[in-house]
Amino acid sequence: MRLEARGAVSPAMALAAPVVAVAFTLAVAALFVAWAGAPVGRTYALIFEGGFGSRFAWSETLTRATPLILTGLAAAIAFRARLYNIGAEGQLYAGALAAVAVGGLHGGTGFDLPPALLLVAMFAAAALAGGLLMALPAFAKTRFGVDEVVTTLLLNFIVLLFVSMMLDGPMKDPAAMGWPQSVALREELELPKLVERTRVHAGLLIAIGLAVLSWTAMRATTFGFEVRAVGANPRAARFAGVPVARTLLLVALASGAAAGLGGAIEVAGRTGYVTLDMSPGYGYTGIVIAMLAGLNPLGVVAAAVFVAGVLVGADSMSRAASVPTYIADVIVAVALIAMLVAALAARYRIRLR
Amino acid sequence: MLDALASMLANADFWSAVLRIATPLVFGTVGVLLCERVGVLNLGIEGIMVAGAFTGWLAVHAGAGLWTGVLVAAVTGALFGLLHGILTVPLALSQHVSGLGITMFATAVAYYAYRVSFPNVSTPPTIATFAEMSWLGVPVLAAQTPMTLVAIALVPLVAWVLYRTPLGLALRMVGENPAAAEGQGLSVYALRIGSIAAGSALMGVAGAFLTLSAFNSFFFNMVNGRGWICVALVVFAGWRPGKALFGALLFAFFDAMQLRLQQSDAGALPYQAWLMLPYVLSILALVAVARRASYPQALMRPYRKGER
Amino acid sequence: MSEPVLRLSGITRRFGALVANDGITLDLAAGEVLALLGENGAGKSTLVSILFGHYVADAGTIEAFGRPLPPGDPAAALAAGIGMVHQHSTLADNLTVLDNVMLGTEPLWRPLSRRREGRARLVATAERFGLAVDPDARVARLSVGERQRVEILKALTRDARVLILDEPTAVLTPQESEALFTTLRGMVAEGLSVIFISHKLDEVLRVSDRIAVLRTGRLVAAMPSRGTSKAALAEAMVGRAVAPPVAKPHARGDVVCVLDRVAMRGERVGERLDGVSLALHAGEITAIAGVAGNGQAALVDLLCGMRAADAGSVTLGGAALPADPRGWIDAGAARIPDDRREVGTLGDLPVWENAIAERYRRPFASGGIVRRRSARAYARRLVDRYDVRGAGIDTPVRTLSGGNMQKLIVGRALSGGASKPDAYLPTLIVASQPTWGLDAGAVAWVHQQLLDACARGSAVLLVSEDLDEIFALADRIAVIHGGRLVPPRPAKQWTLAEIGLAMAGVRDAA
């Protein structure tokens, strides 16, 4: 087997790759559905209906997509510089915790701040918490040569235990009757709903805004060039005068901040407090979303909506059919692998000899 | 405090716990080592352990013997390893992302299959696990199951293969300079994929230890980062089987210690702080050795035939 | 004439649109040294890669000792008695010589490697051909010449009857090359046949019995070496008139760059410098000759701003500069690195971004925003002026050929982001192996650029392993060995033998 470079990737190929990957994924997942003894067509119809079939379905999908856009951005930004941030899960929780620390504990910061200022402080704290959490492994990478994948993965476990410690200790909600749950955010910090009688909140706009901002920054700024240069080849980037270590550190801060904001927005827009199960693996799913989007920040929005639809749809389907909701995880994982291969096929001709 | 420590170290139960905790780490670490020695990072380990834990347990639950269960787990691991091998060796995809994909895929498949097989259980069904080898008569070993003996025997076996056989030389060469192996008529692809499959089989067995020896049922999140810890341990061990065994034992020692201290020292520190210790230690170990680690030269460098 | 040991018939191989080998038919007789002569890119390496089974030919067959050789199978080639010494090292640094030699000599599934037998065989072969090595030495500690000896031993211990050497002298001193030729003679006397690949006319005429010339994938001539002239070979090889570069009169100017007792530490010899002092003058080409891995990398990294000196000082234009590539670029250093694909360019980024890569902050950005329009216009001018072909400014730079990539790198370095061509003159040009792997036309082009810039007043430092190139261009020549520098002397004061000895570290020669 040999790979032959195709030269420039045509736009048609770049667009066809995710479509083919998704089609392949649905075909593979169909085998799993059939194995569970359910009719494939009906199951898919139920998933689609549950994810995109009604106003309510759309509202749930968009609500779910909001944190996924942000963790997807976290992965897309970092992976572009070939900084493998697998710690978005932990950074999301760190952001959520920071948000409650600023906006909930002692009824807020303890200072008498106007709500607008407090809101800004809350988001800033969340971004900073996530960013610093990612800056540590990035620093260990540039300074000591430690692979960031393993450190960010291990940090996820540490952060989750830390959250658990906080929910048992200083941030425990006394009114929750032993349920591990943090104190609630001040009411005036909650994000407004976008559509009445749904859960879609203003966080969606923030997420989309950040995606547009990231896209513009990657394309038009010197920082964007630095990120892409480091990702293309760190040695060549350094030769051209790009400050590689500094770029990686800034990318880490930006990436972690996106995930941290995701946590704060979940708290301020949906839950109102921190629990240990507030993220069903949003951080890991973000990686799949970034890959499906070809690391394009605008593509992340579309990919996040698609994946959110599958997750929401699978939940609602499993209530009606005898297919476990884990089918969504199977779809997401197969989509990741299929997308990798499809992107390869767009860049290379795969020759058997 | 010192007294408590001394009595703990004098206690055979403590050392039994160390060996028990170390066993899956030994399987997993040697598995990672076999992959990385031929130049391929395998972050699929976490998911492969979940899948091995599930299929091994399912086989026994369905009436197969315990050793058959271990074999089933190994085959499961090898199959996922084969997939990872094809994606990363001839297709030369990102080893990081492919490995994570394998972890997600294997975990999702295991959970899905568990739910399909047992749709309506509230408490996990159990099996009769490996028995302790009380007939052995050696204090600490007698409290272990035969899988621990297999794990310990595995280390010199792998060291022998790597350093004493032509196959081992070929495997090491493929991880150092694949072009050299190709130039001597060896198939880089076959050696790499084969070694990844073998290593992944061991990861599957590592998972099976959890369901067939340590616990008697399969439940969610049971692997809980052990796979990632193995990846860190291999760096700590400098890609040497003997040091990998030492690293796993050292790690298990600290883990067993924190479990004891957590119980004896109640109140001083929240239990979560103790639970963080293994992960913190893994990171510190990585930071400590990373600069002077002598990586296999071709680690994470895909090999393309005829390209130099 | 006896049966040929190798018979290649109609070998054809395409890579995409490129025909690398086009119907090549060629025999190798027993006890013969056949030289395969051709420019870089003529298809020599492709041909032997097919012969050895790394590639599969699209058409054509190979017979070895009268039997057909199965395509695409290096193991079969080895079994048929074909041994290959590759252009790039195929040794593993972290393993011993014996490990490297024993690889692949035993059945894979044997439960215990027979190392004692392997060692005895290695020692015996080494003695028989006069190639001394220490079986237990780690390869990382060996010099380039010693590594090549191990590569040859690897083939000989496997009873190779045909030995293929791909550009074996590229990394050797003249004396080491002589020793290699003697070894080859010895092997031929023992009945081996040799295919010797080179693009150097002199050595081809010296060492071979017969010469086959490849040009753009085709076999254009095959002739006995005796009675063939260098001029005839050159014409057959290049096939067109390549105007030799013209040195314009230039005068030595002021000192612009000074290294004073510079020391650099490193794990390998090539990463170290030891008490190096050197002054580079405007309007002068100073060349550093040396065998690969003797400190050239450290010197080039230092002068490209990639690494700092551990002791001593280095100044450019009178100012001491830190290890920061941008600082060196801004101070007027034009840098041409030896590795075009891994250092010189950002492969996945388009041509236009590579064209401004060294100047992306100034002048091609303001307020952190890239001035896209002026950057692209500049890239377009660069591509025109330096005749970069084969791509638009939006294609990824990795798709360019080596020659066009080098034109982009040289053009970028010499233009300095200036809006008008020739409005910029670099203070210092650091050119490391600037013509490596290029064909004759591109080589002449690069040489002309260096000569022109020098005539306009740049100081040029040329680091090269090719002594022909050095003698063609340099005003002064210094030799580097083991991280130490034999101080520069005017080129005319060196003889080839003296340079060779200095390259080998014989200090008295200098």
C-alpha cells in the first residue's frame, strides 16, 4: 500500500470528505442497531426526529451544541498548532467551577459589583481557569519535552476529583441535602433564553461569535499565521522567526479558555450550578467535532450541531426503541475514524502497490 | 504517623495489595511498550482495556472457562490493535487522533454491547473469578490469582524476545530506523502491525484482569485512567521491560499506600486529594524523565515505503 | 562474453506525470564496475530502488544470474545476492554495529539469536576486505566513513555478489574515497560486480570499467570508460549547454561578521563547535569544507539565529545578536538552509505565505493583521523574478520540485521583503549545501545568485560537502573537523590533498 500526494486539495474534495465519512458512519452504526434487534430505518428516523424533527428537537439540539461548539473550538485551535489538547473536559469543569466561585459563592464575589461587571468577571475567571489549566501541559511540553496528550488526559481525572472535593467542601450547596452539587449562581447572572419555552440561551450566540472570531484570527492575523506555521512544521516556523514556544503557550491559553468558557456558559445558561455529571464527555466529543470540521472554526459550528443532534436524537430514540443510547457514542467514534480516513483520501491517492 | 507507616509496611496484606494493583498495569505497560518499541503510540489502550474487560467477562458469564475469557479479551484487544495498526502504519494517520478514536470506539462498543446484552439489570451480574493461589504457600503471592503470575512471567519473556531473538532485533530496528529493516528484506508494515496487535492483546488482558480477578462484574468507568497511566509508565521506564515492571510496582506501592492512609488518616485530607495522588505522580514522573528519555528514534514517525 | 549477472529490460516507472525511468535496458557483467552516471533527478536512484525491490516497475523485467527477479521484494533481491549501500544511512544509531549487521540474517522465529556466529562472520569478512570495525561500538559514535564501512559489511556478510553503491563518495574525504575505490577493486578481484552511482565525472572515469549515462529517465549512452573523455560524458549527462556561472569582479570589503573563540556544546559531534574564530568580509565568498557531521550544523544554526554560542562571541554588523532567527533576519542575514523541506519551507502552507514567512511581521503586517494584498503581490513578483515554476501562489509549497523550492528560498532570502527588486542587499548570506540534490541548470542558477550578491557587496558563507562547488566559488576556504576550524586561506593556496587531510582531521596538513 502506498500513498501518493494529490497536490492541492480541491474544495469539492474537502467538502465531500465529511459527507462520505458520515454516510459510512451511518452504515456501520446500522449494523449495531440491527444487532440490538431493532429496525434500522425506524431507529434512524427516530434519531433524526428526536434531533431535528421539531421545534423542540431543534431547541434541545442547539442547547446541547452550545458547549460542544466551544470544546470543538478548543480542539480545533490547539490541533491547528499540533498541540494535542485532550484536556477540554477538565478545562470545561475548571471554567464552570471558576464561574460559580465568582458568581455564586458568598452571593457573588463578595464585592458589591454591578451585575454586568460581575458577568464579565465571571466569564473572565472561567476563561482564565481553563486557559491556565492548558498552559501547564503546554509549558511542560515546550520546557521539558513532555507529551501533552498524556498530561492533559491525566489532568482531566485530577480536575474531576478536585471538583468533587469542592462540591463536598467549600462550594457545597447546603440546600441540596447531600446531593453533590455546588451553590447556585446569582440569578441575575443567568443568560437570557433566546426562544421562549425552550432551553436555548444566549450562550449559543457567544459560542458562534467566538467561532467567527477564531476563524478570522486564524486567517487574517499574524498570530493565525504563527499558529498555522507551528502546526505545519515547528522547526521551519522557528527558522522563519516565529516564536514557537510563545505561540504554543498562547494557543494553549486560547484553547483552554474556549473550553473554560464552555463550562461557564453551561452553568450560566443551563444548569445554574456545578454537578459532577454536567458534562457527558463534551471535552472528548469536541475532538471529534474539530476533526469532522477539518479544524475549521466555522465548520466546528456545523459539526457541533450535527453531533448534538445525534446525541439528543439517540436519547429520545432509546426511550422509544430497544436500542441503547450508547449508539450515539458509537456513531461519534466511528465518525472520527471515518473522517480521518476520508480526509486522507482527499489529500492522497491510496494505491495498493 | 511513622508508626502507622511502619506497621503498614510490615503487613503482608499491604504487599498483596501492591501486587494486585500492579498486575493490570504490568500487562498494560508491556502492551504499550510493544507498540512504542516499533514506533507507534497507542492511545487506544484505555478503550481496549474497557473492551477486554467486557468481552472476557461476557465469555465467562456465558459459560466459558476463565482462561478462555482471558483469551477472548486478548483477541478483542488484538482486533482493535489491528485497526489502529492499519490506520497508523500503512495509512500513516495521526497516531494521537487514531488512538483516541480507538479508545472512544472500543469504549462505546463495549458499553453498547453491555446494554444490548443486559437491557434491564439494575445491579451488574457477577461471575466466579480466578481463585487466590493459597496452595502456593508463599505469603504475598498466595493472595494473588494466577493472572498475576502470568504478568510477572511476561516481563522476562518479552525482554528475552526483544533482546535475544532475531525477531526482537527486527522489532527494535523498525522502531529505530525502519528503512534499515526494509533494506534487509523485512516488512516494516507487518512487523509494526503485528507488534501493535500483540501489545493491544496484552491491553485487552489488562482489562480482563479487572473483571476476572480484581472484581467479579463489569461496570462503567471501571478502567478509570489506568490505560493513560500505563502510557506514562512506559516513558518513565525508558521503554525497557524490566524497568516497566519496576515502574508498575512503584506506582502500585504509592497507590496502595494512599488507599491505606486514606482510611487510617480520615479527616485530615479529603479523600479526593488522596485519589488524585496516582495521577499527580504520573505527571511528575513524566516531567522528571522526559528530557533525558531516549525515545525510540522512529516513535510517531510514519514510514512510507521508498521515501527517505 | 559470459552470461551477465544482471539484466534489466525495458524498466519503466512513472510518478504521477513524471516518467522517472523510461524503458531502460542494461546489463551488468561479472567482475565489472558499472558506473551509473546522471544528474540529480535523472532517475538513477529510482532505477536501483526498482532493482532492489523498494519500488515496483510499471513495465519491464529484471533477471539476476539468469533467473527472473520477483518485483517489489527486497528479500528476494538479497537472496539473489544483490547488496545495496544506500545514499542515506540505513543504520540504527542506538544499536551496535553487530546488531545492525545481523539484522535480517537469521530466520525471524529462531528462539535465540546466534550472536557468536554472527560476530565471527563479521570479523572474518571485515578482515578479508580490509574494512576494520568494532562490532560492539554503538553506531551513533561512528564517523560517516565508518558508517559506510558498516553498510558495505552488511551487504558482504550476506554474500552479496552484486553490490550497488548509491553516491557513496558524497560524504567522504578525497582520501576516504580513494580507500573506497581500493576496496571496490579488491571486491571485483574476488569476483563481485559493482554498480556505482555518481554524478561526479572524475571519479566515474577513475573507478569504473563501463559507464551508463541516464538523462531525464532515459538511458542515453553506454560506453567503456577507457578512451572516454570528460567532455563527452558531460555532454551526454546534461544534454544541453548549461552556461557556467560567471564570477563578476568583486573586491574584499569590511569585516561584517565576526566569530571569536565560539564554543557550542552538544550531544553529537555535529552539534559542537570548539574555539572557532572566523571573520567574514563583504564582497567575499568564504567556504567551509568538511565531511558531514563535523560541526557544520552547529555553525549554520549559530549564523541563522537558531542556536546560541555557549562561549565566545558572535557579531553581525558590529552588534552581538541573541539566538533569535528574527533578530538575524532584521540584522541583514539571508539564510539558505540545507534542508529545504524540513527547515526552509512550511510544506502545507501556500507559496505566498512561504514567500513572506521571514517578514510576516514587518513589512507584511500592521497592527497584528496580515496585509494580505501587498503580501500576495510581493509573492507574485518573487515568483516572476526568480522564475519559480510549477505552482501558483496559492498551492501548498510542498508540491514544488526541489529546484523551484530552492528558487523560492533563495529569492525570499535575497529580496528581504523589499518592494522593488534589487532594492535590498543582505549583509551576510549563509548558504548551507545550497545545491544539494539539484540538477545542473538549477546548480548553475544558485551559484550565479551567490556570485552576483557577492559582487554587489554581501559577505557570503558557503558551507558545502562538495569540493568541486567550493573550488568553483570560494575566495577563501576553511576546513571544519570535529567542531574545530582550520582557519581560512585563499582558495589558490589549497591543494585537493591538503583539504582532504584537513577534512580527515590531520592537523599538520593545515
